Amino acid sequence: MHSPPSIDISAAEASNQFGSAVDGVESAFLLDCRTPEEYSIAKIDGAVLIPMQEIAERLAELEPWRDKPIIVHCHHGVRSLRVTHWLREKGFHLAQSMTGGIEAWSLEVDPAVPRY
């Protein structure tokens, strides 16, 4: 078995991985673990909002992605790193945390995403 990828992924790498849909199916699941209030201010198209405090009870929603890449992001990367560690403990070995969060995405990938 291959060793899992680094726990961190840059916004640019995440964009390349998430943006490479094959036959309309995304190659990675982009998980936004921020609050609904933060999500209403700024979001990445295609990201699925599951607030950090709801991850455990909504884990079944991630089950189809157990053996596929999951990229977790928050505002700056602190919550997403915690969620990623937790997901890896639950067997989601390909989960990665987007370094710098949506702030980095706005600066490095898509300036149309508002900064807050």
C-alpha cells in the first residue's frame, strides 16, 4: 500500500487536483469546515459545507470518498488541519488540509473569492 500523501496541500495544488474532473466527476472532494456564516461571505465553487462541529454526525456523507482524495479547508488552515487529522484517524487516509485556507485560495487561485 502506498503511504498517504502529505497532510498539507497548497491552494494551487488543491485547485489542480479539485479542478480535474473526469467525465463530470471531480477527482477530489472539497470539504469546507467553516461555519455557515463564513460560507455565506465567501465560498469555493463546488465545495461542500460541513461545519467542523458537524463532521462526526455527518461522516456518512463522506463515506463514498473514503479511498479518494478529500481536501479540507477553513479560513486560514487551523480548523481544517484538525479535521484532517481526525478524518485520517477514521481511515480517510487521503484527506489533506489546504494550507492557508480560503484566504490562500483567494490570494493564489481565485481573486474573485472575497477575503474577510
